[in-house]
Amino acid sequence: MEVTGIIIAGGRSSRMGQDKALLEIEGATMLERTYITLQQATQRVIVVTRDDQGYEQDSMEAVSDIYPGMGPLSGIHAGLSASTTEWGIVVACDMPFVQLEVLQALLVLTEKWAASKGAAESPLQAVIASVAGRMHPLLGVYHRSVLPSAEERLRNKRLRLTEWLETLNVRYATIADMPGVTENIWHNAVFNMNNPQDYKLVLEQFRKD
Ligand SMILES: Nc1nc2c(ncn2[C@@H]2O[C@H](COP(=O)(O)OP(=O)(O)OP(=O)(O)O)[C@@H](O)[C@H]2O)c(=O)[nH]1
């Protein structure tokens, strides 16, 4: 399946106190690490920033929010708008434990679920990670058909991702749907760093491994 990798990286990182995309782990920034992982799973990777944050200088393709600074929905919208494939796989830039096998499993699942719909069903629009009963919209695969509703929400400033997803034809991927992915890897994949304490814990975890 042809797919674009979309890194959502236009947040203000106010709780962290410094740009989360530029936090370093083992000598590479979160942006670089996420980019490399997505590059292995997709044909093209796009970084979505709030406005011109200068990431494209690092030879990465970057686009800016079309509706700047309205939160992650802005990023999903701008990333899918810039994609030329039907599907885009979205990962936030602050998720240090997303592994290639997780992305690959999500893509296989999307292809399977998109193909298996009955003739009477409406087409699948997104496959979102669900861990311990909680959905994680910033680790998911989105079809371009979500764009009009994303745009409508941005125009009306109804920005909550969970509410938006309720209006779409979404399936939630749980560990039971992800053959070859361990419980630990799946659980860790949706962890995101919000504050300096989270970053410290992540660095300790990498030091241990
Ligand atoms: N493109 C884009 N990405 C965003 C925007 N807001 C948040 N993000 C990204 O979405 C992910 C989750 O962001 P949050 O942690 O909720 O918000 P944040 O602004 O980064 O951090 P805080 O200021 O501490 O809330 C991160 O990868 C952010 O970079 C936005 O307006 N545009």
C-alpha cells in the first residue's frame, strides 16, 4: 500500500519548556528519529509544523499548518493535504518508543480492513491505535477522505480529535489485531513526552536498554 508518513511537530511544547521535536535521545533528535522510522515504512515523509520552524533545513520535507496553531488536528489536516497518496500514517514527534514493526503492523491492518468491508458499508477512513481502552489519534492511519470534515472542524474551531473521530468511519487497532507486536512494544508506542520529567524517564529507559 502506498502511504505517506506524516510527523506532527507544530506544538508549542509549553510544558516541556523547549521544542519537543528537538529533544535528543542517543545523539539524534526526536524529529530525526521519527523521520527515520517512518522513512523505513513509507514512500515519503512530511513534517508538519505550526509555521516556518526551519526543519526543512535538515533535508526533511516540511509543510506548515494551513490553519496554524490549532493543535494536532491542524497537523493531520495539513499533512494529508500535502500527501499524494490515499493514506497517510500519522505519528507525533514526541513519541520516543514508536517502532517500525508497529507502523508496519498498522499498515497491514489498514489494508486488510479497507479491503474487507462489505458492499453496504461505507469505506474505512482511519485506523487508530487503542491501548488499554484508550484511543491515541496521534498514532494512526488516515484516509484522505477525512479532509473535508477536518477542514470543517478547523473552520469552526471544534478541535477535539476524539470528538472528530466519532464522526468518521474509524476502526480501533488493539494489541489483539497486531500479530508480531508484543504487549510491551504496543503499550510503549503510544507513550508521549509532555514535560521534563517524562524526558528524563525516557533517557533513563534508553540508558538501561
Ligand atoms: N502541526 C501542528 N502540530 C501540533 C500543533 N499542536 C500540537 N502539535 C503536535 O501534536 C503533538 C501533541 O502535542 P501536545 O503535547 O498536545 O501539545 P504541545 O503544544 O506540543 O505541548 P504543550 O504546549 O505542552 O501542550 C506534538 O507532536 C505537537 O508537536 C499544531 O498546532 N500544529
